[in-house]
Amino acid sequence: MLGATGNIGFSVVQTLTEHGVAVRAGVSNPEKSKALWEDNSLVDVMHFDFLDSSTFPDTLEGVTKVFFVRPPQLSTPKEDMFPFLHFFKSAIYRSCAIRLFNWRREKSSHASS
């Protein structure tokens, strides 16, 4: 959940965790934001900034789904958000390719047993 402390993001995090879903909360100020969910073990707070691509890899590690609404301060989506979307798309493709490779290897190993 990117923008997890915003009006929509906070509600989505609360609803998901109430249903037992673990959430990684990407926020601009993790130290301040951790207090919001200090009693909720299903929320993993991480630093995330659309304008700082160095925050993308750690925040997205192991993530297969992302929910976000364009932050109002980012008024040029092609410049501000497309780098993240391209990164996420390539990360998902790499993840799928690795899973497919491992599945084929396991299938091959079982066939030769």
C-alpha cells in the first residue's frame, strides 16, 4: 500500500488487516508512521518515495500487488510515477520468470525420478 497514511490508503490498510491480510505500508516518513500501527503486527512500514527510485527495491521485495492513488503533490504522472510503474512491471516479470523456471526445474526433476 503506497500512501498508506493518506485518507484512502489508511482506510485500505485498516480494512485489509481487519481481514487478516498482511500489508507493507510504503510511507514517506516511516518513523512517524510506525506509531499508527504499533499494535498491528500485520503492517510492515517501509520508506517509499515516488521521486526516489532507491526506495523502490526494498519496498517491493516479495510484493505481487500494489495499491496506490496518485498523491496530489505529484502533478506530472509521466515524470513522477511512470519510473515506479516501469520498475514494478519489470520486477513482477522477473519474479514470474523465476517462478516459472523453478517450476519447470521441479517438474523435470520429478519426471526423471
